[in-house]
Amino acid sequence: MCGRYSNKAEFSEIRLEFNIDRVDLFREYHSSYNISPTYGPGYEQLIVVRGADGKREARLARWWMVPEFWKKPLKDLPTAFNARAEEVASKPFWKDAFRLRRCLVPATGWREFKPEGKAKQPYHFHLQQHLFAFAGLWSSWVSPDGECIDSFAIITTEANSIAAPIHSRMPLILPTASHSAWLDPKTDAGQLLAQACTQARSAHFDVHPSNPIANKSAFEGPEAIEQVEPLRSPQPGRSRLPGL
């Protein structure tokens, strides 16, 4: 699971952190505190890929992967913004991208939701390292009308001991030392993925309850990740009426 993430870094910071050689953006990059998945246009996010010449390239892509073989309307896509680490090497939907088109997804944090009664309390996860990368898969799909659409998915793994009290899954964070190998299609992707999942079990990050104002995907702003007092479920046997 990873249904929201944030990337509040400036583009200059991203370009330096990920050693980007070439920029191929069809609009200006904007940082965002409340990124949600969609296969529709207008909400594309930054990914880092490896070009045919081996150089690192920054692109904008939709966070809901459309595999290159897709023949149906986009509305018929399955839920494809996350890819389970256990399935990427074998599931037909993912396996070609896992073998040939892996990407880095720059991020500064992500959110998971925990039910509190009828409400959902979001929790914001972030690393001491301000800017980092999720392991991702990407595709460049050509629509029946000839439009070329880049898209991506974030790989998820089992939650470690820090994330598990909030959610059973978490996005797979790639150590900086693994970035080049992850982007290289000649790398043994299965071995690299296994190593990354093992490292994730001992990964350390911070988490705090964040503002439910950003549960609405249309909300954007730093309030989305601010720390708040968590919601509390009503205690059994106690009235919720004021004064009682």
C-alpha cells in the first residue's frame, strides 16, 4: 500500500541528488505535498529513468501504470499504482517492466491511513534523509490516438516493525548505493529486489499523525504533512453526546 506520497523538494535538489543528466519535461515541475494516484492527465509526477545511452533522465509520468501492451480503455485498468514486490517478476502485468524499465521515484515522505471509528487518521512517514527514492516500474504507452503516455508504479513490500502498526505494506525505499544498478536493465533485478526488501526490514524512519484535511485528494499544501493530535475512536460504553 502507498496511496499518497509527497515530494516537496526543489527540482535543483532532485537533479543533484539523483545525478540527472537530461531533462525531458512537457511542463514545469511543481513540488507537491499530497500526491495521489490517477491514470488521467494533469497530475504527472517526476520519475528518473535510464536512457538508451545510459544517461539518467528526468520525466513526468502518471502514477498509475499503463503497460505497453494495454489495448483497452484506460478506465478498464486494474488498480496499478502499486506493484507488490512478491509479484513483479512473475505477474504478466509487471514482469516486462521489472526486467527492462525500472525507475526511481523521488519522494520526501508518504502517508498511510488507519481507521479510527468511522474516520481515517493519516500518518506521515519520512526519513532523516530529506530526499530519497522509491523503487518503481515505468512504461511508455501509445494510445489508439497516437498519444504517448508515460506512467509508473511504486513497488511495495511487507511493512517493517515501524510501519506495521499503521499498515501491513510500505513502499520499497532504495538505498542510494543501489540506484545505478536498479536503473540498469542488465542488472539481476531479482537479486537486487531481494536485497532491497531485506534492507527495508531494518530501515529506520519517523512517523507522526498528520492532518486529515489532506484525506481529500484535491487538497494541496504543507498542511497535508503537518503533525497533529491523532483522532481517537469513541470508548466502548461511553456516550459521544456533549456533556454526557
